[in-house]
Amino acid sequence: MALRLVARPAISFLAAVALTLAALTAPVVVMGATPNWEMSVAARPDRVSPAATIEFEVSITNHGPSNVAQLYLASETWSGATFKDTSIPGCNPAVAQGCSLGALSAGATVTVLVRYEAPEADGAFTVIFEANTTGATPSDGGSSHGDALVGVGTATVVDDPDFTGGLSEEDLLTFATNLEVGGGNRLGTAVHAPAVGIPVTVEDGPGIQANCAAAPRPCLGEGSELHVAEGATFPGGFTATIRIDSSLLPSGVNHKNIGLIHELDDGSTEILDRCETAKKSSEPESIPCFSVKKLKGNDLEITVFLVQNGRIQGW
């Protein structure tokens, strides 16, 4: 069998150099990928009293497929809110590279609680949060790499004697509206937080109306709206104290026969019973329930034991 030789054209040295230079000088396309992150921001509570403590819960999830080698949290406030602290020691997102969250693997979530002192003036205020890999703050223009995610937290300051609210702290476990009843203030309400670090709001006055269809007598005309923690139910229970101007009670209602209606957050209504206590005990045997005592001037003080948020109405 004869062998057939095929000659290939040789590439000169100069041609090879030219090809190499062409490869080096060709435009290089770099595709910038938007990070597959997700951020949620929730205010706790979303309405606060002037200068009260409010907390934003910031959660960042990396949906992958890539890991994040270094993640920072940055923030910027509007309308005069003042940064206090976070749940991560040494973390201050208001300062460039001041809140390092470290690496975030694909599929992982990191949550930071960021606390502020609310502004003095009533009205809405906003905190902008940014997750990025440079530590730049939003006021610095954000991440220079383009790998940033922005979340916005908004809350409202309510400057009204019929409202109080904020995050419970070591020296602030009672949230009270105007407790000096009489004249134009029909009732005053205080909610006693069962633990620190939970949001509490209480509101009373003419704006709080309840469903009084179940009442055997006319309603008082004003009520109290109570909220402790995030959900409708607080399993450990909490107490509220309501003072009522007795001169404004419906005819025939006094400390002996007053009743309470509790309208739950889901819209259902229940009539509360008087508390029963075991011998030599001041704690109720079961809750929800309430107790009543007369104050100086015949005004009434009602203590309510609850496990669910909602509105309290007297009759």
C-alpha cells in the first residue's frame, strides 16, 4: 500500500506573532451579574412615640448559586432618626465598612436587628438599608462593584397623648397613655410589657371604637387598643391597666357590675370574666380575665390579664 503524504502550509514566525497580538488586543467582554440576593426590612413596631426606641429587622438571603465572600450592611436615615445599636456587637451600618456580616453561603440567611431612636416630630420617617460587598454607605453612592441590594424601612411617629409605643427596654416596661382621667380624657391606658426587647403599642380615646353588639348595656363609648409583640397572641400573657372617669360611665354601671368586651385582632368578640384567684394568691387561676378597684374620687382602675391583642371596651 502506498503512503500518501499531504503537505500543510507553514505559518511564518511573523504570522504567528501577528495572530498572538490580535488575540491580546481583541475586546474582552466582562458580564456583570446582579447578585441573587433578597432583603426584607420590618419595623418593630411600625408606629412609635416621639424619641422612643424602634427596631428594624433586616434579613438578607443569598439564593446562590455563588457564595458571597464578604457581605456588609450599610444604612442611611431620613427625618432625624438616631442610630443606637444592633444585635451584632460592634456593628454600625451608618459608618463605611462599620457592619461586616462576613461570608454568606448560597442558600443562607443572615438577620440583623438595628435599633434607632425615633425622631421627635410626628410623621413618617425612613431608613435605607444596603447590602453590598464593599462596605460603602448609601450616601457614598453604594457599592462600586454594582453588587448591591437596597431595602427600605418606614415607620411613623405618633405625637398624641392617646397613643404610646416603642420597643421595650430595661428601664421602660410600661407604655402608658394619659392616665389622668376626667374632663376631656375619658380613660387612660397602660400596657405592661412582660419582657424586654419586644414592641408594644397602646391607644385609647374617641378614635378607638369596638363592636359592642354583645354588651347587655350601652358601651362606654371609648376603648383601648393593645398590641404586644408581633403576633396576635403572646403566649406568656401580659397585663393592661385602664383608668376610667366614673362620671362618664353609662347609667347604672359601677365597680360592682362593670363588664369588658374584648375584640380580638381577627374580628371575633368575647366578654371577659372577672378574675378568680386561689387562696392567698393574687395571680388569676386562668386568663383572660379582669379585676376592678375604686380610686380616689370614685374613678375606676381595671386590670386586664390577656394573651391576645385587640380592643377593650367597657359597658
